Amino acid sequence: MATESGEAVAAVRAATSAGEPVFVLAGGSNVVVGDAGFPGPVLLLRTTGTRVVSRDATGAVVRVAAGEPWDDVVARTVADGLSGLECLSGIPGSAGATPIQNVGAYGQEVAHTIVAVHAYDRRADEVRAYTPTECGFGYRSSVFKHTDRWVVLEVDFRLAVSGDSAPIRYAELARRLGVEVGERVPLQLARDAVLKLRAGKGMVLDAEDRDTWSVGSFFTNPVLSAAQWAALRERADPPSWPGEQGAVKVPAAWLIEQAGFPKGYGRDGVAISTKHTLALTNRGGGTTTALLALAREIRDGVRARFGVELHPEPVLVNCAL
């Protein structure tokens, strides 16, 4: 277990020098591990600390240790009158995982506010700060994902000094708040609304609610090229919203349900959540083998029905879809 960044670097450097595998784990909320486990030591990242490294009349840069629980970070920034993370309330896991996944929800993603990611590069054997451009942020992705080259140590967020939220971008959240898309609301009001929306979808951990026993959304929403979108429109008329550079994003939940996989569908101790189609849940006694079998069935069914490929959102460790 590492409680300081230096400890984490030293442990990973030693494993690299010895040619041994090592798995760095913080919150683990977006990780699926094979039933055989990981074939090597697991380093638990338990670094803590949040501090303001610069501040002016309009904004502040907040540096957060990778092991800090993410929702604690959001709650703290809301309480301190710093705007930009409020719609990411209730997301489980650690702060260091957020740039890896480019975590996003309800119209915000961390790429909107990250100004630097401090990480250890195992290949170059150095710690340095990476700019947003170097991070290669995309939809639920970055250069840090699907590789063990880097260990994220700290993350810098540039947040606005304001008691109000960033403009509300997500229609469902705007409806819940009773405002128009683009309006602002008090920070705490935005946070409370997001937490209620997430809880209603089984996305806030509750030990008594099996719908919350998941890694969150298992599949990302497909982002289709113009040609792929045209091909899909020949088969169906799904809801959609525009992506970047002419791409079109389609809700994976709609594709899954229309392909014949309703909420609650499952077997062998795993099932689609009864509250949220994108969450694949452990109903008690489920295994990774059963989970991935269900995920493959859903993926293959969507491909057969719509010609669209679904991709997993969580990191798969010692297993594959």
C-alpha cells in the first residue's frame, strides 16, 4: 500500500526493474478482474490531499492526490464555492482514475477542467506533468487508458470561483432542476439533483440494492461516422446527438433494449440492472466469467440487429470480452 506518491513510484520502479508485473489499484470502481485474479502483486494507492496551488479573482487550480475518493473532492469544491465538477457528483472511485477514463456525466467531463496530470512514466523512469493535449482526452478515454506505462499521482483542476454551477448542458438534468439548458443554478442544488438522478438509476452504491453492484455503465455509447450512421438509419431510427467532426453518438441503452435485452435480463448470478440498462450487475454469487458471457451476448446481439459494435467502458484485467 502506498500512502505517498514517492512510495508508489518506488514500488512500481522496483517491479519494473525486476521485470515483474504490478497492478496499481485505487478505488477499483471501474475495473473488472478475471476470476483467476492478477498474476502478481497489487499496489493499493491510498495517497490523500487536496490543496489550492493558485487562485485569482475568477478561478483556482486545485491539486488532488490520486488516491482521494472522487466524490469527496467534488463535495469539497462545491462547499468551497468552486464550480466545474458539480455534475460529476456521486461517481465512485478515486481522483487519479478520472483522467484515465476522462470521467464524465450529465454534461461535464474532467477534460473540461483538467490543466495538468502528474504521472510517473515507467518507460522513461520520470515523473512529470502532462498537458491536456498530451493526455489525449477523448470520449471516455485518454493516453493513460489500456496501458500500464503511467501511474497517475496527482491531478490539477482549473475551477471557476463561483457559487453557481457551470452552464447546465444535459437535458435530463435541466428538466430535473426546472431550468433551460445553458442556465446556471447554485452549486449545491446541482450536486443534489445529480445525486438523486444517479440514485434513481442505481448508480450510487447501496449494499442492500443489488442494482448498485456494478462497475457503472458497462458499454460506452457508440460514436458513429457519417457512413455508419447512414447504415444504421437503414435499419432503425434511434435517438442520437451530434459528436465531433460530423460523428453521431447513439445511446447504447436504446440499442441494447431494442436488440431484445430488457432491464433485469440475465442468468448465472448476473443481470442487467432493473434500473439502468447499461449496468451489468452481480445479483449475488456472480463470477467474472458469467459477467463477460452476458456482455458478449449483448454485444453480439446488438451487432446482429443493428450492425453496431459496442465497446466496454471498464478496464478489464486478466480477462477479455
